Amino acid sequence: MPFFVYILASKRNGTLYVGLTNDLVRRMTEHKTKLVPGFTRQYDVTLLVYFEAFDSILEARAREHSLKRWRRALKLKLIEQDNPNWRDLTDELNTLAT
């Protein structure tokens, strides 16, 4: 079972959120429908702009912890490298899951 570390944004260069899950499709549904109270619901952070997959929960937790400690500029650079147009990658996830 893969584990995912992901970055959400409210808009291009907007508010960022780093998270971890073992089911990215389910988790994105929760974020987009605002099912879970908290930071992402409060600040409307729903665009999936970056994610990485890991085989180990330990590796994923270490990466999540690392990314959360990065300065904002480094997170923006990471997103821009893989997703320069800040596309919402959620639709691509749904395509892969079917």
C-alpha cells in the first residue's frame, strides 16, 4: 500500500498545506467537500498541486516532516518544478484510480 505526501494550495502562490495519507483519492474528496474541520476548510486550501508516493509509512512521515519545516520559497520551487502551471492534479488521480 503506497503512502502519499502532498501539498495543497488555495490558489497559485496562495496558502499551502502539507499532508500525509494512504489514500490520496479519498483524502482529496474530504478536502474538496470540506468534510473535516481544520486548516484546509478554514482557508479553502483544496488544490492538489504536488504529491509523492512512498512504500513505507516511515519514509512518508520523514518526508512530510521535512517538507513542513521547509521555508515557503523552497516549497514554491518544488511545486513549480513539477507543476509550473499550478494545475489541480486531482483529476489525474481519479483517472489513475479507475
